[in-house]
Amino acid sequence: MIDLNKIKSVLIQLKPELLLKYPIASIGLFGSVVRDDFNANSDIDIIIDFNGNIGIEFVTLAEELEQRLNRKVDLVSRGGIKQKYFNAIEPEIIYV
């Protein structure tokens, strides 16, 4: 089964390519993948801070991440999440 270390490894390898294609400032993992409750049915929660406009490419990025990770991805934009929700997940975010 895929685990946190494998996911981090894939994202670290993929990051240079993503930085060339999308205006990404940072990529972080949160949710069950960083806790003990990640299982075979869990999706991968990813938060990305963009340093420019992403537009419809957000969907393309989400699809690319799902394809590369071979798992459903719940992609969240740092600019698109309310502060109170960010504050709730911030302590568990692991940046890659």
C-alpha cells in the first residue's frame, strides 16, 4: 500500500516539473495521509499555495496529481480556503 513516505517521494520527484508548468509556491500534505488513519480507501489531501493565477489549470493539475499518485486527490488552494479552516489543518501540514 502507498504510504506517506512514498507519496512524499513521488511529489519531491514531480515538484520541479510542476514548478515549470504551474505557478506553485508550495505543496503540502494534510489529512489522513499524515495521520494514522490513512487506509486503502483514503484520498490524498494536498494544499498548494500559488504565486500567480492558476485558473482552469487547477483542474489539470489535480488530474495530473491523481494520475501520478494513482490515487484520488483532494486538491485545495491556499488562497481558496477560509482562514479558520486553514488554521485547523496548518499544524499537520507536511510541506514537500
